[in-house]
Amino acid sequence: MHTHEDLRDSTKTTWSSQCLNPSYRSRFIHQPVTPYKPCLKPDTYEDTINGIKIIWGPTARSRLPRDADNLGVAEVTLKALTENLLYKSARRIGCGQVNILGAPHEFTTNSSTGDSKKDQDHISGQFSAALQGGLARKGRYKVHVYLANIGVGATAYDNVTVTGERVAQKNKGADTPRSDLSTGDYPHL
């Protein structure tokens, strides 16, 4: 807790004294603070982060507001979490483009048949454009980043952890599991 002395002492930087500065405060109005960096700007759905292109797919983008509302989480938080974790996964395996297929959800859909089934909570993306020196080679990869420690309501993702990443290479409509690119604990579907 800050005392009145703290707030008057201009040599001390405190959250309370920063909030009194209108120019500082206006940067955060209606912008929930998110620890998920790097990520795209809140109103941007296609851009590059450190050489990796991030693109929200049309279905994922249209579902994002509803998903956030259903979970009771700020849309900007769900968006930033999704971008951040898929960016880190693409960087790990060496892919230069991420197409976001879904923010956190508990089902998986077979792209060949359209059939859906229950799955552990995860984020979905499709990666392509292998980077020089990366583990991935040319081709497309379907990636599920599995999550744990999810709470309820506005702070549901404050303590989220990644339990594993399942990677499959797309081959003429079929997905071939790539255990050499996958990591951690993940379900084998």
C-alpha cells in the first residue's frame, strides 16, 4: 500500500502515481492488460511478429467474440493468448506462417471428413513456410497446443500452462503424426 508520501515523491515510480498522469492512463482505457507478449495489436488479425506471419482464419476470427463471451474472458485476452502460444510453437519448430484455426476449445475436427469429437482444451493452427535452420521442412503442419490450469471467468487464463504440442503433417488430406516435432504431453487421437 502506498502512503501519501509515496505519491508526492516524484523520484518514486508507483502504479498509483502513474495512474494520476492522464496521458499514461489513456493508453490503458478499455484495453485489458495482457501478459501474452508477443502478440498482434488488439484490432489486427494479420501481421508479422519477428518474421513469423500470423493470420486469423475466417472461422476462428468470427468465433472469437462468442468464444470469449461464453468463457467470460475478455476477447483481447483470448486473442493475445492464442497468437502468443501459436507464435512460440511456430518459432520452436521453425515455420514462418501461422494460420489460426481456433482459440481455446475442447473438440477437434477431421478436415477430411468434417467429423468433430471431444478433445482436451487446446489452441489450433496450421503452419507453413519452413524457416532456414528450423526443424520443419516444406509442407503444411496442423498443430494443437494443449492447455492446463484453466480457471473460470475473467481470470480463467491467468495461470494457464502448456502441457504439450501435437504436430501432424498434412499429406493429401490426411494428417501424418510427427512425433519428432511434437513435444510434452498430448492425446494421441
